[in-house]
Amino acid sequence: MKIFFVASEVAPFIKTGGLADVAASLPPALAELGNDVRVILPLYAGIGDQWRSQMTFVKYFYFRLGWRSSYCGLFQLERGGVTYYFVDNETYFKRNGLYGHYDDGERFAYFSRAVIEVPAQIDWSPDVIHANDWETALVPIYLNDFRFMIPQLTKTKSVYTIHNIEYQGRFGRSIMEDVFGLDAGHFNERLLSYYGDVNLMKGAIYASDYVTTVSPTYANELQYSFYAHGLEGVITDNYYKMAGILNGLDMKANDPATDENIVANYSVDDLGGKAKCKAALQEELGLKVDPNVPIIACISRLVGHKGYDLITNVFHRMMEANVQFVVLGTGEWGFEEFFRNAAKQYPGRVSANIKYNASLASHIYSGADIMLMPSVAEPCGLTQMFAMRYGTVPVVRLTGGLRDSVPPYNPETQEGLGFTFGNINADDMLDAVYRAITVFYNDKDSWSGLMKRGMSYDFSWEKSADEYLAIYNKITEE
Ligand code: ADP
């Protein structure tokens, strides 16, 4: 199977969020199953010299988009059995940051259109083009238009993955012909038209042969307006060709037994290193160094949908218990202020780290006892998987990928991986936290059982890669 994977960010070259992690792990997992997998992304200014020095120049060409004739340079790099292509156009990509420019619509329309041009330029016929999120939503739409002019794409099928439905790529109607190069026929209710605007994610959902999202529960939730941010009708209309596939983790790169970013290594057979990591974390953050007090941690963007209203609501009641609390993240000012103040109120017990810091994140994953994720919505969530892999027990609301990756702890059977609650309710969250710390304090054997089950659980990409492959096979056979 020849698979062309399209993403606006791919780790380790460039990353702002979870999409880059998926784009980094899924293609190599598919390649390992014997497929010809090629990934394409923009050549951003932020892609460092350590990668540029490994690239080879393939060729350059021009193509038309709307009234513009655009330059496209193509670079190539081989890594882990996958070929990576980088689209070079300095007008669009030699800038600070990846997103948030006034002409993002034009930049990613350019990129999506370039992607459609590449197969002919390198004379390669992909069986499937797999696009992701709003930035590359035009790929399946362009594919349906251009397949009749490009022999390499005549039989190509398309898959589109929603990583977060909040960001849909919504633009004014006037942009469609001029910037996206699409004639007025595309502005219809079963493609791009959305309350008088153009909605790229909607268009991609209709245009693709199959649609996926990043967990089975999130796929189900997207049928409801509470979760779908206005696209519930589009989702239900297309549910016949939709599936949820849980993201995986790179189990080798994220192994506490070998990870060089943590203070001491440890494994299910010898948890001693985790105690060292905990003491070092308490030291680093100015918390009282005490192995017997549980550290509750949060690592995420400080935004409403991560459930911070629940935490701030019952925070002082939570701190009545003998616990320490660590937060790492940036986001809404109100939450940032709340935690800054809390750190002053509870010296030696609360640590507020209002920043993005990958190294501190590693120290928290390895040093904390409990990872708190009361998300209102969570498409997949990687934080809880990292936490479990490093022996930090999750307390989560049962939504999206949290529901699919954290089976509730059952004290009778000693099964399950974490403590869970269902409703968006601060008291229910607090109850789950209390249940966790009760086991932590009173039942050490059960607690280390929870840690060990999480650490040895198989979060690898293999199973998910098989599921994607099954979808590719299904649509190409049709
Ligand atoms: P989302 O994609 O919604 O932000 P995920 O849980 O899927 O949430 O992924 C978040 C990733 O970003 C995790 O790898 C987490 O460790 C990391 N992360 C989030 N905030 C920070 C931060 N402030 N510092 C370091 N890493 C962070």
C-alpha cells in the first residue's frame, strides 16, 4: 500500500501539539507493516539546521492556484523507513511560528495544492492520501477536482483525521475563488458552505472517502452539539464512513527504564528510581521533600476544556488533605493567576509553573504520584498515557480518549489503571481524587499494582496502525 500522509506539523522536525506526535509515530508504524509511506509538510523557518543538513533537493516547479502562479521547492529526507518531503516557499513559510498569521488560509491552501501536485512531479501514485485537521482539509477537496487531470491520482482515495474539532478553518465566502481557487459550485451545503461562510473541515468531511478521529469515544461524542462545535449535523450525516482510532505512544522513546531526561531510571521490577525522581522534583520546585505525601500534577494548556474550572472550584478543599500540587502550563489568564496565588497561599505545598517546558514535564511525569485530567472534552489526550507509562496514576473524567485509555480501578479484582468520574462536576472530581489518595495512603500494595499495570500497559502504535490500514484497505478495494 502506498500512503501519502499530509500534516502541517511533524515531530521531531517541528511541533506545537499532539498532531505532530501522531504524524511522527503513525507513518513509521505503517512503514514497519510493509507499506510505502511518505510524509509531507511545509519547510518552516523553524525547522532547524540539524534536519536541513540531511535534506536533499528533489526539484522545483510552479503551479497555479487561483490567479497566482506559485513556486514550490521540494526537499526530501529519509528517516526510520519513511520518506519525508518538505515544501519550500519562503513567502509563506519563512516566518516566525507556524500559525496565527493573517493569511493562514492562503498559506495552507497553497500547501494543500502543492501536495496534490507532488505525485505527478515525482511520478508516484499513492493509493491513499491521508490529511489532518483544518490546515490540510483542502487536500481531499483538491484531490476530487484534480484527479481527472493528474493520472497518478486517478484512483487515489482519501482519509481525513480530526484531531480537534474546535479549529475548523472558517473563512469568509469571498475567499473561495480568489484564494482557494475553487469555483462557486463548491459552495454548497454538502461541501464548504456553512452559515454563509466557508468551512474547510466540513468540506473535508464530505469530500473524503473515510473520516477518522483520535479515539472511539470522541467519534461517538462528536454526534452531539455539546462536543461538535457546530459540526454535529455534518458528523451524523457522514457517520457511515467514520471511525475513532486511539492514538498510541512511542513506547521505546518513552521508557522510564532508559529515558535520559529523567533523574533516575526505573522499571516495574525496580521502582526505586521513581522515589529519587520524586525527591528531586520536590527539591526542584521548592516543595517539602517528603516521600509519604502524594504529589498531584497537571500538565496541559490552562484552558476551560481541560477542566480547570472544576479544579479551581474545589482547590482549597482538595488542599485540606495532606497532598502537594504541581501545575505546568500556560493559557487563560484567570487560571494562571489562580495558581500563582495558590502557590503563595500554600508555600512548600503548591508549585505553579506557568510556562512551556519539556524538561520539567519529564520531571513531573516521573516524579509525581497522580496526574489529574478532569477534561470537559479530550479528543485523545497523550498526557494520561505518558503519566501511566511513568508510573503516575491518572485521575480523569470519562470523556473522549480518557475513557478509552484509563479503565477504572476496581479494588475487588485489582484491575484498571486509574480513578475516574463521569459528570462535569467538581465534587465528583474531588471524590475521585480522595479515592486515589485513600489508596495511596492506606493500601500500598494496590497502589504499586496500579503503577505497574500502567507502566506495562501496551499503548504502542501497532494496534492503531493496523486499524488505519484496515480502513485504507477497505476504501481502496471499494
Ligand atoms: P493537547 O493536544 O490537547 O494539548 P495532549 O494531552 O494530547 O493535549 O498533548 C499535550 C502534550 O503537550 C503532552 O505531550 C504534554 O506533555 C505536553 N505539554 C502540555 N503543556 C505543556 C507544558 N506547559 N510544558 C511542557 N509540555 C507540555
